[in-house]
Amino acid sequence: MTIKKLSPDKVRITLSHEELAAYEIDWDHLGPDDEPTRELLLQLLDSAWQTAGFRPDEGQIYIEALPTENGCVLILSKAHASDTLESICTPVIFRFEHAEDLLAGARQLFQLYSHRIFRSSLYQCAGGCLLLIRPLDQTSQESVMLLAEYGTLAARGELAAAVIQEHCPALIEENALERLCTPQ
């Protein structure tokens, strides 16, 4: 197990397959309702405090679990009172020149990562469309990397999203992925 402090409010913990097996953790059952998972997380929090000084005090913690070839990586982040899903999901904007690329990328993203997209919108721009997504997988960016195979990353962040929302006509304001991928 390795523990690395990424910031005062975030640590990365890497576990091998052997370490997961020692805690009787099965990747398919990893979750808050699994007793071995809860026990492991409590031990990891204690280790993160002792090893890296990660001290979330009281309150919630965000946990992102990512499988790797050798086991898994857990990212533990301290929640803040001002956190909302909107505030923790940084907007990412992709440009598509051709409708075929947009639809192919949207279908793949919806099929594989729809559970990792908090919100999506589609806007018209000169020479194409802009798909604005708010991915929940901020650390791994798997959903963003998949979409990059079909479109061009145009911008990131709240300011870019605000400019697009103000200056580009909305084609689909809410649930763009679902609406593009669900037969009408």
C-alpha cells in the first residue's frame, strides 16, 4: 500500500490485488453497503492520517475508486460545506465539426460512462457543435479521454462554460447525452 498526500484535503492510496484479497474485498462488491469495504476505509483513513497527515476532521469524504492492472487506486477528498455536485464537476467542452462524430462519441460516452456524467448540454457554434459535460470522474478523466477520440477539447472551466452559455444558441440545454442517445 502506498499513500500520497496530493493536497491538504486529498490523498491517493494505491492497493495491490493481494492487499484487497487480504481485506476480503471483491471489486464487484466494493461500496458503502459492503462491510469489508467499510472496515478497509476506516483503516485507510487512520493510515492516511498517520502517514500523510490527512485529517478530514468531521464531515463527509469523497471517495473515488479506480481499478488498475495491479489492484486499485482510491482518491479520498475532504468535503467542504460549500460543495455541491455542480461545484465539484468542472465543465469540459468538446467541439464537433461533424454530426456523425458527435453522435458516435455521445453514444460511446452514454453507453460506458453515463453514470459518471452529472450534466450535459449541446450548443451550436460556427462550424459545428459544442458538447458541454460535467464529469463526476474528475481524477481519472476516463469519460473525457473517451470523448477526445471523437471531438476536440475546446475548453475547461466555469468561465468557458459561462461564455458558451451566453454566446452560443442552446440546441439541448439539459440531458444532452440522454436525448442524443435515446430513440425518440
